[in-house]
Amino acid sequence: MHNTRRTFLLAGSAMAVAQTPPSDRVRLGVIGSGGRGTSVMGTFLKDPSVRVASICDVYEPNLERALSVAAKAQGGESPRAIRNYRQLLEDKSVLAVLIATPEHWHHRMVLDALAAGKDVYVEKPLCQTPEQGVDLMRAEKASKNIVQVGMQRRSYDLYLEGRKIVAAGTLGNVRMVRSWWLNNYVKQPPAPKLEGPIDWEQWLGPVKHRVPVDATRFRHWRYFADYAGGIAADQGAHAFDGIHLLMNASFPLAVTGIGNKIQAKGGFDLPESMVTIAEYPEEFTGTFTVNYAAMKYQMRNDQLTQLDGDQARMDIGREECRVHMQGSEDTPAITKRSERGFSFATELHVRNFIECIRTRKTPTAPVRIGFQACLITLLANISRKTGKRVRWDDAAGKVIV
């Protein structure tokens, strides 16, 4: 009998799963199967011990597409289709959940998943308010479950090498860390119409401001304050987590945020260009400039973090880290590259989560780490709206304006 390449791949996937003892398999539930959710689900499925048992989404085209992707990866075994996440959490055979919904659902879903006894991998930013972050830290501490926030730089080989360089004192005294991220969504075309049924009320969920079905809000939710903290929060959480990792930083003392007037069309209410300045008890300042009204760069060049020491400067981007010593800044004295590129960071992060499910060890990005990065952006948005430098009382877990 002649086997097609697809048949061979499906058979190979089924064989790999069959060789994994049932006791070692991880049954995963996916909540939110848009582009990022389906992508991270695919990363989980690279581990032959993982089975996606259920997928939940309120938008039918996303749900159907993710079911097809999972079934193909699992040798034809299709996950259960679910349209309300609480029903997924009731399934006691599901050990862990991947939450990849818009931000406005993260807090409630993580709390419900922990209450249901599930281990959780949740995409960033972790939450919408400082109070939610404090609430989630308490819930994680009170539970016996593993929570991994999708801050993949925490597991990334390139950033771990960069942290060693800083810790070794190679840069000398670092008083300033500068980070930037450039892209453009000002010129993007109008959002395409929705292609199938959607449970709009459920998608809105905890948001008090109810609006009719809106393709722009659904597809570009990151740019509306009802559902997210804007591109400064979406990308800023990554940038500041990288700074915290490299500098071994504590929670901030104070944050200032300055945003430009919104240029993009579509009714967005969060700026596409913003500067965030964070002050730390370790006596350094971290700045993050995001400009999504810039020219488009190749992905490997669109983001950079620079640590200015009094002996050397370190530049670390998506795939390369360079150290320039004083007096010879034209030629890097140290160059490090990722083993397999930036996409490898998510794979390493997922691997760490799966390992921690089995060992019950603390993952590389628990709630406290995810909240620390997210908090900077939350305080920056408060500062932008109030026009004030916003302080953080870490002992009390409260904002001081």
C-alpha cells in the first residue's frame, strides 16, 4: 500500500504518542485559539507526551481551525470542541490549560483554573490592573498549582547568556537600561469582517462597556482600553521582563508614562507611540520606547535593549547579544547568538512548564514575575492619564499617585 507523506507524518505522530506511558502524558485544554493560542498550542504538541484534549473558543472559525491543527498533529485524534471555558475546566482529566485570550479575561480565567485544580500557562500581559495582579499572586500562593506566564525571555538561551555577562561585572556599574520596539500599524487596512458565528456577549465577558459586534474591536483588541493596555503594555511586558531578568531587578519604585496623540484610525483609545520610564531600588532606570508609527523592520531588527555600564555596553536583541568595551566600541568584544533563533524561546518556555507539571518545581515565570513586568506598563498608563509620576508601595501592594 502506498503511503502519502501526510499519512506517514500522522502515523509517526501516533507512534510517538503510543510510546509515551499513559501516566506521563499531559492532557491539555486550550482556552482561546486565535493566532497566538494556536501557535503556542502547536509548540506544546512538539512534545509527544502532550495531548490536546479540549479546545475552547467563542469564535467558530478560530475553533474549527485549531481543532484541525491539533487533530493533524495528533494522528487524527480530534480534541473536544467547547464554547464555554467553564465547561472545559470541569473536565477532571485535563491536567493543564493554556489561556491565550485577550487580556480582559486573564484574571478571571486564571482564578477559575486554579480553583478547578489546573496547572496554567497564561499569555502575557498577565492582567489589566495592579489590584488584579496582587489578587493573582495571592491565589497562586494559596494553590498547589503551577502557573507559567508567557514571558519567554525567562527561558531563552540568549537572555540567560546575557544575564551571566551582567552578573560577572563585565559591564561595570549599570545605571541606565534603554529598550525600544519599532513597527507600524497606523497604515494597516480596515479589519476584515468576521467570517463566522461568534458569541459576542461571552467574548466581552467582564467588560462593563457593552458594544455591538465589532470586527475592529475583535481583531485589534490590544488597542482598546476595555480589553488591554495598548501596544506599550503588550510589547512593554516583554521588554521590561528582559530588563528585570538581566538586571536581577526588584519591583519598581516609580513609573512615568508619556504617550503621543493617537494617529491610527479605527476608534482606538490607546497610543501607538509611548515612552515608559521605570525607577528601581537597585539604583538604575529602565526606559522603554515603543513606536508603532515607525517604518517596518525585519523582525530580527525591530527590538533592542541596551545596558549602559561604565566599562562596557551590552546590546541584546531577538537573536544576538553584543558587548562593546570602552575604547573599542566599533568592534564587539563578546558576541552571543541564540542556538535556534527567537522562536526557540517559546519552545524552551513551554518545555519548562511541562517539566514543572511533572516535578512540581517553580517555573521560570510564575505569577510574581509576570506581574512585575506587567505592573510597569499598568503604572505607565496610569501616569499617562494622570500626568503624574506614579509610585508603587511593594510592601502594601498598592499604587501611590
